[in-house]
Amino acid sequence: MNASRILVSAMLAAGATAAGAQQRSRDSTARLTGQPAGEFVVKTVPLHHLTSADAVKLLQPYVQTIGGGVFAAPANIRAVTIREVPRIFSEMTSVLNEYDREYASITLNFQLISADHSTTRDASAAGLDSLLRGVLRYSGYHLLGTTVAPAAEGAHITQTLNGGEPLSLAVDVSDIRVEGNDASVHLNVNLSRATPSYATAPNRVMLNPTLLSTGVTVPIGQTVVLGTSATENGQRALILTVRPQIAARR
């Protein structure tokens, strides 16, 4: 009788030890991965614009759980298979929703305008004349030139304008958003002299080649003054404006 009790006690102790070891293992895994123990979600997610390889590169850094992962489909199938715990799975699908989308191309319509103290009105600048008179101290505005450039996400654009001398326009395009009320594009713009220019004698000092440099988010469909650059001791200024418009989608 005593032997039976001893045997049962030993078996219960061994079971408790094994259960404790399993719990410690689960706790250790949870600490290692930062994730609670739970069932994996395994799902093949169709892609609309990204390739399988690109989607895997995009999602791989989000994998956190041991045994989880993201896997490319065969070459002729536009999809990825995700295996993760529910919270990470949801985060990864949100990333796909953000980046697996069509990209818009836009056109950027630039105008270079000369401002001075004359009283004449230039019909070609009539659309901006009243606005500029209300915010700047000049009384005359004259359109010097225009340029239209197609652009897409990440594009670097260079154009030449004539502002009485050759001017170089450089634009970096990013964060194009074409949907909803927040449709906009971010532009980093630099307008500079295309060739070295010097002050008049007797000093003959080289003038700063950069006329204006700015970064700005511009609403799609609206004309925005990017900046002004005073010349001739403040008697004249160059004004650069831009109006982005949606061109096409791909």
C-alpha cells in the first residue's frame, strides 16, 4: 500500500515537472519573440500592383514570431502567403494596403513672373496679378516664361527658364497623393543661375547662383507661389509659381 502511494506521488511530481518545463518554454518563447502564445493565421493575399518579390521585401522586416514568415508565390502568380499571429498579420496586411496601390503621374506647370514698380498689366499674368498685388509691394507683374514637366513619385526634374538670363530649375518630387481632399504633392525646388554671374564694375563679385530654394507640399489643382528673389537692389523680383495636376494613372 505504501509502495503504491509512493509510485503515484512520483508520477504526479514528474507530471508537474514536465508541465512546468513546458510553461517555462512557452514563457521563454514569448519573451524572445515579444508575442503572446497563440494560433497562427496563414493566408495567401492577392497583389494588385506589387510583384511577389517586392511584397516579400516590404513585409519581411515585420515578421516577429518564431515560425512566422512571408513567402512569395510562384512567378506567374501575383500574391504572397503570410504566416503570423493575428496582431502581426493585421499589421502586415495594413502595410500591403498602403503600398500595393496604383501610382499617379502628374504634370507640374511652372510660371516665372517678373515683379517691378511699373503700372502696366500683363494680360498673360492676369490670373495672378490681383493676388500678387494683395500680398507683395510691387505694382507690375509680367510673365517671363512657363514650363510644363511630367512627374512621378521619386522623380528628379530639371528645366531651363529665361528670367533675363538663363535659369536652371531643379525639382525633386515625393509623396504624391491623388485621392480625397488631401490630394497633394511634396516638392523640393531650387531655382539658380545657369551660368556664373557677376556684379557690375568695379567690384565684379560673383553673385550667389541660388535664387530660391524651398520645400513645400502643394495641393493638387492649386497654384502656389514657391518664392521670390529680389534683384536690382530690390527694384525687381522674380516670382516662381507651380500648379500640379493629375495627368494619368498606371
